[in-house]
Amino acid sequence: MVDHQDKLWMTSGNARLRPSSEKGGIYTINVDSLEISEIKPKINQEPVNTDNTTTVFQDKNQNIWFGTIGHGLLTVSYTHLRAHE
């Protein structure tokens, strides 16, 4: 999904986007520089396993939502990633 700032958001589910110790995750890609950044959400300062993130959506208020298996919905603003269970 490409957001309102032309940033590409993607989930890799159980596939690997690039070599790492993680099975999957949430990533942003700068479409101009092709720089890849991994998003590492936390709930109460504890890391959230993003291996089973399956969908991404941006609503009319520019919030970005991720559907997961096992962690409910995650939503991101450009400063925080928080869970809604």
C-alpha cells in the first residue's frame, strides 16, 4: 500500500523480504531511494511478533492499519505503533 506521503508499506507475512533472523514483518520502502526500513511494534514496551501480519490499509484520517493473526489490529501514526485488541 502506498500512503499519502508516497511511502510503500508492506508486510512479508511468513515470507522473507530480505535475509534476517525474523520470519516476517512490517516494512516501509522509500520509493525514491528504495531504502527499506523495518517497523518493530511494541505493546507495553514488549516487542510484538509481526510474523503473522497479513494486511495493510490506510483510512481517510491517514492512520495505517495492519491485520494480524494472534495480535488483532495494529495501527500506526508516523510517531507511534500501537495495538488495538
